[in-house]
Amino acid sequence: MDIDILGIDLAKRVLQLHGADRGGPAKYGAKVMRAELLATVRKLAPRIVAMEVRSSAHCWGRRFKELGIAIRLVSPQYVSPFVKTNKNDANDAAAIVEAVSRPAMRFVPVDG
């Protein structure tokens, strides 16, 4: 599957994924268990993985960097304006992709 940006809404157990082309329509959406995330991302092979900065975002960012995937971490305050409807995990993941696709977006570097 050819995915430019994969947005991940991080949670304790079940994580929501949203994949899309740059500025294009959604191509992929799924819920995965935390234990399955690395294998799923490896299989999808996106060009960019985008996440909100949360407690585990830097750890996941380092793991995805090892796979050769570009990482974009975004502060939650920059993502919230892109949530279009009710706040839920799927809408949050889509908003992360939307925020990252903006040319003037500011990113947080991955620690470590």
C-alpha cells in the first residue's frame, strides 16, 4: 500500500491509524493493539509517521526511525484545530495527518 503519511493516535492498549496521501483522501484506517503496531507500520511502509507529542511518542519515534521512516511529532495544541467533528480516536488520527500535511507546521524533534 502506498501511504505518504500515517497518523497514529496513541493510547494505552488500542491505537488508531489513519493513512493518506499528502493532501489526498484517506487510504487506510484501522485500530491495532499496541503489541501489533511495529509490525503493522513495517508492513504499511509509510513515508512519514505522525503522532501527537505524548509520553510514548518519543519511544515509538525512535523505533520507527530505525525502520528508516521519517517521524513528525506535533504538539496537541496544533492538532486540535483540525478535528472536524466529535472527538474520538479516529478523528484525532485524521486530524494529525491533516496537521502534518500543512507546510508551515512546527514539529517537535524526537528525543534520543
